[in-house]
Amino acid sequence: MDTLTHTLAGLVLGECAARSLPATGTALPLEQRRPLYITLLTVGSNLPDSDFVYSLLTGSKLDYLLHHRGHTHTVVGLLLAALLLFGAACACLRHLRWPAGRADLRWLAVWSLLGPVLHVCMDSTNTYGVHPLWPFSSRWWYGDAVFIAEPLLWAAAMPVLALVQNNWLRLALGAVVAAALLLLFSTELLTTPLRVLLVVAMLSGLLLGHFWSARAALLAAITAWSAVTAMFLVAHAIAARTVDEFVARTDPDAALLDHILTPLPANPLCWEVILVQLRDEQYSLRRATLALAPQWLPAAECPNRDLETLVSAPLHVVPAGGTPGWQWFGEFRAARAELTRLATTRCEVAGFLRFARAPWWSSVAGTVLLGDLRYDREPQAGFAEIELQDTCPRHMPPWQPPRSDLLPPMHP
């Protein structure tokens, strides 16, 4: 998820922890416990993304792809982050000379772990993926259910934003939310009714937080956040079943290796789909928009992230015609043996395939361009496309390649 969503999640959980826990057995009063818990959970819910520092030091795009959501998003990384946060919290208590009993320290240990765990759980709901069970398992896990910057979650947190007591902090957070919303409105990802719905939901949440009790505002925020997440999880299950049934009916001779599903922001009815298939040793990626309720909102009328524009991948026209529920945006085709050859002879490719879930490649004037169709939305090389230069990654992570179903065994 984006930094704003992680921050708002930490704020909601911090307020809930400070105001809902019984004070029995604790020495810290609410006016001390509250800023401590909120800070701890807000920082903790963002801390795993500190892995971007590694790619800044190396200056390598491939290093970023391999190590973002890497070791800091694993069991080992979460435990180390919790120890760091707990140590910092204890040092803060000593510096401020705040009294802390054993119960306070136990809760600090819980929140120190819960913040980073919350971060990874939220990241697991979208298409980028996580591999939290390393070193016990190095496979990627993909939720494919929530857009990476979901504005309905921002709206859900508004009642708690109204509870922030520091006026400058409340204004700063409100300004960031407003800027993010305006940035989203500047795109074509939201229909006009959804834009109106978001503005009304956010203003209503702020008013509820201002006029209701703190407990009621917290309950409203947590209920709304849970409801939004559940709505997209249910819609994902319906979309996945729809895709499976469609492929089985229209293309029974092809093996469906994976379907990559991305909902549109604030819109559980429209989904971006990438079908990863294998047919007679021919590997293919097909990109489409799926409408779950085409009688109300056909696929051709769903917003899309410029899928119809020219992209870096060499896409061909999909033979299948469009229907009210499906709109196609191109297909990449290549021999499976070619991917195997690249993976076994070029260390850059072997490294990239430990990240890429929908890999494609092309050769122009002797230069090989490698990319992941999940993030290919422009004709020039984006953040998930690299030119092969015979430069191996400095540190090859042990992640299992997402497309290991196409490759020979690869060892760390």
C-alpha cells in the first residue's frame, strides 16, 4: 500500500489502542499513553518500507525490484523491526522520565510488533506481493484484491483524523489526504459518481469524528475500514471465479498458469486482468478489463489506466472479440524455451525473474528490454523495465520466481 494508507492505518490503530485498553495495572495516564501508542504504531506501520534505502545506495533499478518488500517484510525483518521500535520506545520513556509499569512494557512490546505486521498484512492485499514466511518459505503471496492506493480506506479513517488533538498535525494530515485525492481526481480512474461519493464520505467522516464521542468515531472508522476491505475481498473472489470460468469455456486447450487481478480504485465492479497462459510450449500474456456487472457498467465504459495506449511490451491484437463483460488490450506471445534460455544464460534475467510475475521481453537493435506487464503503461522504460547490460545484481535474494512454473529449478 502507499505511505498515506499505512500512516492512516497506524493512526487508527494507535488511537484505538490508547483509548480502548483498560488502565488497570498501567502507570502511564491516557495523556502520555496516547501520543506514545500513536507514534509507535504509525512509525511501525511504515517501517518495513525502509528497504528503499538499499536501492538508493546501489542506484540500481533491478536492486529496487528485488529488495523492495524484501527482507524487511519477512518474519525475520518484522522481529528486528519490533525490537528496534521497542528499544526506541523504552529510550523515549527514560528520556521523558515517564513512569512505566510492567503492563505498559508488555503493551509496548505488542504494539512494536503489531505495527510492522499490519504493514505486511496490508501489502499482501495487492498485486505486488509479499513473501513474509522467509526463511521458512521464499514463495510470493498475492492478494490481488485492493488497489495499492485505495481512497475508500482514506475515507474510512476520517473520523479518527478529526480526533487528532495537535492542530498543526491534523492540518498536515488533512492536506496530504486532500492532495492525494486531487491527484487521483486528475486521472481518469474514477467516474463522476465515485468522485462525489468519496468527497461526501470524507466530509461525513470528519463531521462524525468532530461531533461523536471518541469511542464512537473509532468504532465507525474500524467498521468502515473492515467493510471496505471485505467488499474488495468478496469482489476478488467473484472476479477470480469469473476469469476461471471464462478461460475454461473459451480457451480450453491453454493452461491458465495465473490470473493477475487489480481492482480500479473505489470500484469493485471493474478489474484489470492479466492472463498468464501456456499453449503448446507457447507462453502468452493477455491484458483485459473485466466488468463484474456489465448490465450496469460494461467493460468498455470502465475507467482504465491508459491500457489502450502504446506500451513498452510488444503486444499483439487479441483474437478474441470484446463482449460487454470483457475488453481486450493486447497479447504478448513468445516461446517458453526463449524465456528458459534467457534465464539460464543471463544473470540479470535470472534476478529479474525472482520479481516478475508477468515477464515479457523484446530485442531492438541488439538491446534486450525486459519488463513486467503488471506495471507497463508507457512506451518508454518504466520502473519495472530494464535494459540488459550484463550487470548482475550485487545480492541475489532467495525469492522463488513467481513464474517458476515456466522455468527450470533456480538456486539462490
